[in-house]
Amino acid sequence: MAADLADALRWIAQVLNDLAIPHQVVGGLAARAYGSTRPVADIDLYVSDEAALGRLASACGEHLRRPPERHRDEHWDLTFLELRWNGWSVEAAAASTARVWDRRTREWAPAGIRFEDSEVREVEGVRLPVMPKLQLVDYKAGLGREVDRLDLAALERPQGEERARMGRRDRSRG
């Protein structure tokens, strides 16, 4: 990516806070908040509803790459927008109507975002409201993509085990 992830996080957090839009970080970035070390491809988050998406789109004018619109594929049925900031894609979806395909039940399920349950975690030095860990594990288990399986493996390791493993690997190179 072109710019530092921390800079992108500070930018979007400031915009959302200035607009007083409830939000919750999900996806790979949320997994990172709980210890995953895989590279993050983009910034995924939920906001309250379509009205919040509209306000966000208006406030981010030149950074808007995809206006708020309905999207449905094999994993999601939701309304979202895409912003681009210094090489980073920021995708925000409306939680109020978002549904996720659960491969275990073979049914669409509400995303079930409860902003009041968010865990404030530090990611890349930025404090963010993040999907609760148990909900994130269930969310990723239901999606079941390869990237989700990688995150689940990291989330299920005892805390600190991945950092210790990474440290051993770094020492073995030196």
C-alpha cells in the first residue's frame, strides 16, 4: 500500500468521530486488533445505516470511489461505499440492513452489529471500536473464506503465542 496504515486509520477515525457516526471495525483489521499478524488488505467497517453512509460520502467527496449502493455476492448482501485515502481502500457498510451468508447454516443472517458491544482496541497506535472477539470468530467461521481461516487460526492461538513464534523466527535469521 502507498501510505502507512496508521495514517489511514487516523484519517477515517477522525472523519467518523467528527460526523458522530457510530462505527465498528471488522474483517482483517479487527483480527489484527486481537493479535493476527497477516497483512491487512483494506479497512472494513460498519456504520449505523444508509443515512450515515450518505453523510460519510458527502464529507469525503474527493476520496469517494464507490458511492453508497446495494451489493450482493456469495458472501454479503449489504449497502456499502468505498473510499480511497493514500492508497488504502476503506469500505463502510450500513449495519442496519447488512446480511452475511453463513456457509455452516447455508442461510443469510443479519450482520448483528451492536455498536454498544464494540471493544475499543488499539490498532497501529489508533484506538478504534472493534467487533467483539467472540462475534468476530463466529462471523469469520460463517464466511469460511481462506483469509477467514487464516484469521481464525491466529485468533484461536493463546495470546502472545504468535508474537513469540515470530520472535523465534526473527532470531533464527540473525
